[in-house]
Amino acid sequence: MSPIDIDPLLAERMALAIRDGFEDYHARFAAITARARGRFEQRQWEAAQHDAVERIGLYDQCVAACMHSLRRLAGDAIGERTWWLQVHARYTLLLHGLIDAELYKTFYNTLARRLFGTRGVDAQVEFLAFDVEPSDAITHPVARHAYAVSATRPADALMRVLGDYRFDVPYAHQLRCAAAIAVRLQDDLAHWGAHPVRGIELLDTVFYRERRAYLVGRVFGEHRFSPCVIVLVNDGQGLRADAVLTRRRDVAHLFGVSRSYFQANLGTVGDAVVFLRSLLPGKPIDEIYTVLGRAKQGKTERYRAFFGHFLDHSQEQLVHAEGTPGMVMAVFTLPSYPLVFKLIRDRFAWPKAMSRQQVEEKYALVFNLDRVGRLLDAQPYRHLRFPAARFAPALLQELLQQCAQSVRLDGEEVEIALCYVQRRFRPLNLYLREQGPEGMRAAVLDYAQAITDMAHNNIFPGDMLPKNFGVSRHGRAVFYDYDELCLVSDCVFRDWPAPRNAEEALADEPWFHVGPRDVFPERFAPFMGLPAAELAAVREHFGHLFQPAWWRALQERFAAGEHPDTPPYARENRLA
């Protein structure tokens, strides 16, 4: 069928089908998200995790269903580029005035890219502009509650707050919670003056993640405001306010790239993103979309922001990322932009014994896990294109020679079939060299805490070398190299056998059988690669990591359906 033979109404029907396909996805996304309240009220933590995984997989399911509908409507015409230009124009008209127009556009782009096998960006068929920030056009105020706070009876306002957010589980002691929140706000913001808290604004929507509910907003003084997040828990004895967060760094961490996605049943998303950016002006918009569960939109915004910067800095080259070169991944970066691009090598150096597919499966596993603030989100991108001249020569040569399954030279451009994109953190091994004794000690103890936090959430990093960990600008250790990551429950934690004679004691290799899933915690020290003094500090404060019995006890708890709780904030933020 040629373009001139197409029914003039077909493009309109196709545009409507794409819009309806997105709205079906949006409705199903909302239905899953709406379960979060009941999961919280009924303390169904495992079911909540299943919901999170189901919601992640929903986008691709809905794209496939919409593609099927389009093929039924258009038949052979579905592959006509000139016809898609008509669809694009009609679809644009359908989105006029919508708050979440960018979400609709991303859904359309996904369909078009999969249909045409797009490499790079097809500016004629897709929606993407590097020179605009779409959220800047959103002026619609997000729905929220507002409260005036009395100087003499501040707890009254907090009683109204807790009363407005109703659950089917009562508070164990609502007045006590309100008073504790009021006192914490007064104490945290005392530097604002004698009557620091004048008002509170909170989003109508309650945010849920893991075992907590979050009331998210801001607190006002006479001349300034600060983020305000009230954290609620359901401990089986009733609801209780567990923490209050007012520092931007604490709230930024709560919405960070090492955290799993929130369940927040927002009617529209763009206006909520604008509000959250007012609380966290330093956080990239892509990360806000992503942590709200809109991972595809997060990828689009990350792509938009990076390539806009890339085009503006036309003299800067892509180079090897700092740190020890990986045996599995080749990693590069643009020095002026805080992202890294990770490509799977064609062959892995000994002793790495895994396939490319297994590496991809590890990254997919992390995407679905509760990342507990210690695993960086890694977004897969396909068919990225860069000008070959923008690569440092040594980097380009390595990619073409060692990552040929992912990289090809196409004229003056380099096409990357698959890479994983993460925020760039300072590698822990380099960070330790730059610190004095006090900073080094704090870093290694948080590194050990990261391993503990992951273990409590059934995650075993596999390779514990500091080069596989990064440090945030706030000094928090995160894990970002996933090729050996696995579940704690899948490991066999063994005691190191005692040698029976001198020959066995002096053997360079284990003199006993070692299975593929065997782990020997007593032998972790060499695999941590820490200086003697820092290793001693880890042994002193985190001796459990070296005890096989501790790991086996965790496995027993997981098998019994128990999962230790890991609060996403410091002890100092918790209420008494």
C-alpha cells in the first residue's frame, strides 16, 4: 500500500489508538500503585515487592499490546514512514494542554523506535528536543493540603495533618505522634528564629515504599522553606510516626538513584515532578521521574539532558572513566557530566566465568530488587549514536576491539547496541587514597554497612573489592558492579575447614572441594583489599560479616518469610 492509498482517517485512528494505549498503561499502572495503601495497612511486605516487580514489567506489556492493535488497524501501512508523519501530526494535536504530554510522547517514541528499529534519534518521527526543558511549561499546581501552625500549640496542626491522611489502621497514639513531630520540627528549624514553623504543605498523595508511608511536602518559616517528609510505619500495634526529614540531603537520599521506586498514586505526574524539584533543586528531573516509577520517562529525560549538554560542549571528548578497568565492563564518561556508560566486553579475563547473557540477567535482577539505598539504578540504552570524533582515540580503539558485539563504526558515527547508564560516583578505592585517617575510617565503615544492608535485603555483592563501590558526594557507599551479584538465599555459606596436616595448611589452593555457590566468610578479608588498620576497624565493628553462622541465620530468616527492616534514613532522624 502506498502512502497516497491510505484512508485519510487512518492516521487519526492510529493516533487515537496510541493515545488509548498509553491511557490503558496509565490506568493499569495506577491500579497496581493503588494496592500500596492496602499492603501497608495489612503489612503485606512480600506482596508489595511483587507489585513493584509487576509494575516495572507493565510498560513493555502495554507497548506490545498497542503495537498489536496498530498492526490490526494499519496492516501493511504500519511501516510507511510518510504515513507516520501524519500520525505524528495528529497525535501532537491530541496532546495539547495535557499536563503529562511528555509521558504520552515517550510512549509514542517507544512504539516508533521498535517499529522502525531506530538507531540514534529520528527527528522526523520522534518527539525529542534538546533545547527545551518540558517541565518548565507546567504551571498547574499539584494537589496538596496546607496547614497554619500556631506558635503556642504547634501540635494542633500536626493532629490535623494525621487526621487528614486516613488509613484503615488506627494510630497507636495519634496525639503523641503529633507532639513528637511538632517538637522535631521546632528543634530542627530552631535556627530560623523564635517561631520557626509558620505553615506546612503536603501533597495529597501518600508515597509508599518498602514498609513505610511518606507524607511529602515542605515546611515554611517567615522568610524561607525547607522540605518536610513525615514517615509513618505500621508495626502491628497501630500506626506510628517514625521519622521527620527536613534537611535537603536526607530527602535527596530518600529520592536517590540507589533507592527503589515509590508507589505514589498520582493522577498526573508532571505537576508533582515540578513540586518535587522545588524541594530538591539540585536533583535532575530524570531521577525524579524515575523514582516515581516512570522509568521510561526518566530514561527519556536523562537522554535529553545528557545529549543537550553533549552538544553544548562540542570540544569535550568521551574518555575512560576513572577507576580500575573492569574485566567484564568497559566504562566511559564525559568528564563534565555525572554519568558513566558501561558496555559488556566480548571476552572476560580469568577468573570471570560467565556469559554475556548472564551479565545482562544480573543487571535485570538489580532493576527488580529492593535496592535499599546501596545499589545504583542502571538503565539500559540501546542503539545510542555518538560522533566518532568525540571519543578519545584510545577509548574508541578499545571499544571497537573489545566490545565488538555492542559497538560498530558506521561512517563517522559510533553506534552502541547496548550499554548501561549510571550516575557517576567516585570509586571507593580512589576515594580512600584521597582521605585522611578519619575520612578513610568513616568510608570503610560505611562500606561494611553497605554490605550489611544489602545482606539484610537478600543481596550478596559477590566481588567485595572497593573498586566495585562508589562514594556519593555525601560520603555514602554504594555498590555498582553487578556481574557477580546474587541472592544471599542462593549461596552456600561454609566454615573454612581446618587443615589435617602441614601439607594442607601450606597449600596455595583449597585442598577440599569448593562448589560453584560456596562462600567462605572467614576468608573475606583478602577479597576486601583494605589496608590493615581499616580492615581491623571493619572486623571490630562488623565482625558478623566474617561469621558463616550470621549469614546462615539470615538465610533461615528469609526461608521463614522474615526480612530485616532497613530504614532509609539515619538514626538521628527517628522520633523517640
